[in-house]
Amino acid sequence: MEEVLSVELVYLTVQVPYDRGDLAALFHEQGTVVRAAHAGEGTTLEGYLPRRWLERFREFFDMFREHGDVITNLTLWGIADDNTWLSEFSSGRQDFPLLFDVYHQPKPAFDAVMDF
């Protein structure tokens, strides 16, 4: 029980292409999905994952860079926690899936996507 409680979680929003159902399944198995939405491009999953997933986040961005010749855009829904549509709702949550905190300081996800 102590091992489970000591796992640090991060809140992420990711869009998984439909042909990568294995990644969506992994998110469901290892995390807590708060919301899932389906669109033409794939499934958007929002939820909590163990911090070790930041490394996976880094792998995604490495892949995006590797295939930059065919990827036309990447959308992050906001810049910092102090100015996001998410802060307009009283969810009680403070860990928004953005790259900067309320003081505009980089969060761990920033390092994961910028370290190349």
C-alpha cells in the first residue's frame, strides 16, 4: 500500500492516433482516465499517470521531431496554469496539463519536451 501511495502522479492530456490503440490501452491500464473524447484525428485522453510517464512524453516529442516533415501541427491547450480555460471551472484541481505553472515557471513536462 505504501508503494502505491508514494507514486507521484502528473496530469496529462494526450491525443492518441486511432492506429495506436496500444498507447490508449496503456494509459487506461497504468493511469486514471478522467475524460476521453474521440475526434477525427484520434482519441484525446485526459487523466493522471505516474511521473515516469514524463519519459514517455519525451519519447512522443522525439517522434514528433523525427517525423516533422509530415506533422503539420501540435496543439497545447494553453501556456500557463494561471491563464487557461481549465482554471475557469471549480474542479479543485491545480495541476493543469500545461508546460508552465501559475508563476510561469517551467513544469517537469517542459523539460521533457524541450530536452533535445
